Amino acid sequence: MDPKYAPREAVLPASPFDTMSSMPVSKSKRKRYQPPPKKKPKPSPKWFGGIILGLLFGGVYVILAYYGLLPGGGDVAGSRQFLLWGGLGLIAVGFGAATQWR
């Protein structure tokens, strides 16, 4: 009797492990397009960290000088508001630069 036309019981394998080897291999699915990975940005130069720290500490120094706690500050006629806003501006620029550091 031809196995193609044999009853179903006669075609079944003897153990369940035989099915793994006798199973046909399916065609692989077509892969979807993947764009190339983004290039990593270059690391920042070593001096950039010093600029960031200089801006942050410079802003703190200017604010402390505004309140007269450090030399170079105190009662400077007409520039009291400028010192406070200048110190806060230096700190803000320092934080902005820190976000770009890699």
C-alpha cells in the first residue's frame, strides 16, 4: 500500500519527537525595512566641562557678591539689579550648556 493513500493511523510517527524532524520548513517571512541606526553624536571636548562649571560657579559668585557676602559686591550704585539678573543668567546658561554635554 502506498503511504500517500494509507489510512491516517499508519502515517503517524511512533513518538512525538519524530514530528520535529519530519516537519517541513516554512518559507521565511519577508523582513521589513529597517532604516540604518542613527549616528552617535561626538563626545564634547574636555574643556566644555570647565566652561559649564565656570558659568555655574560664576553665577553663584555674582549672586553672593550682590548680597555683599563676597568682595567685589555690595552697594554698587545702579547695578544691584543687574548683578542679580546677571548671576541668574550665568547659572541658566550653565544649565543650558550642561544639557548639551555628551
